[in-house]
Amino acid sequence: MFPRKKTLILMLVAGFTAFAVGYAVRELVDGPPPPTAVKIADGISIGGDFTLTDHTGKIVTQENFKGEFLLIYFGYTFCPDVCPTELQRMSEVLRKLGTAADRVRPVFITIDPARDTAKVLAEYVGNFHPRMVGLTGTAAQIKAVAKAYGVSFGKSWATETGKKPPGMSPAQAEKEYFMSHTSFVYLMGDDGRVRDIFRADVKDENMVKRILAALEG
Ligand code: NI
């Protein structure tokens, strides 16, 4: 029974962390202008160094993006609705930013590295923005960067419970799954520190205004 108990404890911890980050994020989004600090609440910080592989196959770290503002979204290319909608919105916001958008780099980080190889990302990111960078990595690298941004994710299947259908072969199950994931757009400053976080319900115009304010600030 021990492993089950351990799993339950891990789930509780993960659930609490997700709640705490969600709460902190809401405070940040609804409250006064966000601090430039990485720490967004007691015990909760957003961002930090990462090592990942971009959609051209190059290994990149936080350093490669120094001097650029980043609009970061975590998701996966097989996502049927939420991810394409959010990435579409990101490209729409960049269009509305006009020339100011030249200082902002859209970044898509996959939380499904098993399927989202650099090649898959290369075919995907161009659909949304010519300068969008797709990032993937090892399972451990993705886990680390997701944790740094308070992003939780997990596999699910198209069943009522989200569990693997009993009749599905393991090989098929490893091909045909969905990923549930946190859906925020992060604005990182040219110094690598978090400037703003946008929930899906933030209007495009509001997002444009807040990005412009961050670019000026
Ligand atoms: Ni998605």
C-alpha cells in the first residue's frame, strides 16, 4: 500500500502547490501592477534559468534570450483547442503591438516532449508567428522549467475518467493521449524577470496595454 499512499501525498502536495500558485497569480493579475521581482508571493517564485532545445535543434538557455522581452506559453502541439487558441491570441496581441512587438519574442514551451520533438515544433510555431521559438527538452528539463513557472501538467485519455481505456494497447496509449495543463501567458522582462502573467480571460486590448507599460517601465 505504501506506493499508493506516497502517490496520494504527492498528489496533495501538487494540488496545494497548483492552488497556491493559482492564488498568487490571481493576486498578481487582479491586484496592483506586478513587481519586477521573481518572487511573486511567499515561497512562490516564477522563472529562472533553463536549458532546453529550440525548434532548430539548438541547445538554448535563459542567456540566449537576454535583452529580449518574452511572451511564454506552455502547451503541446497535439492540443485540440486551448493551446492553438492561446497561441493565436498571442500572435494577435503581437500584431496589435505594432513596432513595439519587435522587442517581444513569442515562446512556446512544450509540456509533451515525448511527441513534441524539435522537428514537430518547427512545423508548428510558424503557424502562429514568424519569430516564435518552440522549446522542447528531456522529460527532466521540461519538468524543471514547468516547475519554475508553476505550470502543472499530466497525461489523460479520452475517457470519462481520463484514465487509459482498458482495451487500448500500451503502444497506442503512448501515442493517443491528451495533456491537461495550466494555461497562462507569462511576460518576462529583458532581464529575465517576470513582469506580468495573463490568464485566458484577459482581453487582448488589456494585454497590449500591459505589455506596452512593461516595455516602457
Ligand atoms: Ni493545451
